[in-house]
Amino acid sequence: MPVCQEKRPKILVIGSINMDMVARIDHIPLPGETVLGQGYSFAPGGKGANAAVAAARLGGCVAFAGCVGDDSYGQALRKTLTDEGVDDRLLRTAQDAPTGYAPILVQAGGENSIIVFPGANRSIRPEDVPAMFREPVDAVMMQLEIPEEIVLLASREAEARGIPVILDAGPACSFPLEEMRGLAIVSPNETETMALTGLPVDSEAEARAAARALRERSHGADVVLKMGARGAYLLTKDFEGMVPAFPVEAVDTTAAGDTFTAAMTVAYLRGEPLERAVRYGCAAGALATTRLGAQPSLPTAAEVEAFLRARE
Ligand code: RIB
């Protein structure tokens, strides 16, 4: 890890890293239709790297473990991490696959559609995992955009060392949650919850039922169910209920969930009760929707604090 002040939470993020191509369009073309777009740009992304950079901007001392290809995207993404102060020593350059790539279609109103070409994100090897745990950390954050085998193995390594695991359960997939070890917090959004539990999340009552199912499947982990513009449904042993979102004018929702989980984790590791940490996550996630792109939209700690102060 880079030299960190004692009180900065030390976080290991094991996850995906992609080059995003963000295309602004009026509507998604129908089969056979051609539409003119408003513009496009390239920006660093990937659920893992987004969470790592978000946590670093919010004051975490962050190491990122993952895989890029031996190409210009990989070099650019590594540089972005180091420019953000994220430790890249556990980011391997694989020779057998290109860097992950994600075309993102952003429609007027901020809704997005994402295609992920995982590329080198699939090249993280089980034998890479023990080395990720050589230096002590306060928490491990993971998502589901890397091989399932790696997520499960890393959770066992974390549990063996008493390190809490925070799982952002995106993207939506059927994942054997009950096989996770050391899980402190599981945080899916509505579609990810449906994929994990088969339960819909259209109302608070449905969120309650789904959160209870998730808690049971994850052997009692705290559940933070992300519900977009409505906020988050939180289930812990001390608290159950909604934490409301902050209304904002959304430009692009890309990486809002990644930002939310990273911000919640940083606040939680600083010792805030989870309910307050979720509120901090809601503020950071809301801010991320007000700007285009994944990592260009991630707020700093000063921005989140000013945003919260203005709403007290
Ligand atoms: O969560 C947003 C991210 O999903 C994008 O940055 C894209 O790369 C995909 O991983």
C-alpha cells in the first residue's frame, strides 16, 4: 500500500477495470434502425476500478487488484489509477486478452444501457489471489464483474484474516451468495436482487421481503438494497427501513451504484453507523448522476460534504 495516514481506511478492491465508450443518443436504435448520436467520449470505467477511484477520492487508502491487457487502454487505465493515488501493484497485465471494454449508451434523461466485453477481467487467476492479501487492510470490496471463482476464493482469504467483505452484487447474475465467506455487507440493486433471489423490488414491502431473503442467503450479512432515485433499503440487526435518496437532475446514472457502495464503505470504516454511512452513499451516488461518464463523474469528499451540508 502507499504510505497512508493512520486514520484513512485501508481498502482492497478486487474487481473489473474497463475502458468505457460513452455515446449520447436520443433513443436506443430498434433492430434495423440507424440513429445519429449526439456525441461520444472515452472514459475510465469498470465496476471495480470505479469503486476504487471513488473510495480514493473520498479519503480511502485504496489498492486495486485486477487485470488489464497489454495494450494502450490498459496503460491508460493503469495511469488513471496511479494518478488518483490508487495502489496498482496488484493490477496484472495479462498477455492473453485485451483490456475490458464497455460501450455505454446514455439516453436523454440519464438512463443507460451497457455492453461489457470483459477481456482481461477474465484473466485474474486463482494463484493471483493469496498475494492480494499480503498487506493488511480494513475491508475488501468486490463486485461480480470478475470470475465467480475469484470472488469466492478472495472471500475465503479475507475470512481467514478476519477482514470484512463488502459485496456490490452487480452486474445482475445468479451467484452462489451462500458460498461467500466473511461477508459483512451485501449490496445489490433491484435487478441484481431479482437475479439473486427471484423476488421483485418495486415497493418498500417487496424490498423488505427481498432484504430478508438476502440476509438469510448471506449468513446474516447486513443488506443494503439500492433502489436508485428512491434511496436504499437497509436491513441490519439494529435497523430496518428506507434511507431516502437525494433528488437531483440526473444526466447519466453510470457508476452511481459503484460510487454509492464505495462511499458507504469509506464512511462505515470511519466508524459511522451503517444507516449514516448509507446516507453518505446516497449523497455520493446522487452527485455521480449529475455528470457524464463513470470515473469523470465520481465526487470528492469535499463535494459530498458540501452537498450534505446544503441539505441539513
Ligand atoms: O457500473 C458502471 C460500469 O459498468 C461501467 O464503468 C462499465 O465499465 C461497466 O463495468
